[in-house]
Amino acid sequence: MNSIQQFFLEAGHILLDSSFYILVGIVVAAGVLKVTMNTNTVLRHLGHGRFSSVVKASFLGVPLPL
């Protein structure tokens, strides 16, 4: 049981240590997307609430963390 506790404790420390860089990456990525993508294009492809919009958003969102 001690090793499981130690694992989660260390995982929490790693998450805390990397949280600043994760937040900076999210802000930079959001800024780049805002500057490079037109709002009307996004609404045309993803803003209808249909099943195809959900599928497109899923496929576009999968590689974003990479």
C-alpha cells in the first residue's frame, strides 16, 4: 500500500511542477488559434450542433495536445 501512496504523491508533485508550463502552453495555443483561424469558418464547420459537427470537433481536438 505504501508504494501506491508514494506513486500518487510523486505524480501530484510532477503535476504541480509542470502546471505553469501547461498553462502557458494552453494560453499560447489559444492565442495562435485565435489569430490564425477565422471565427466564421469555425462556426460554419462546428457550430451547427449536428452529429457531423461533433465528429469534426473530436477529430480536430484529438491532436491538439500533441
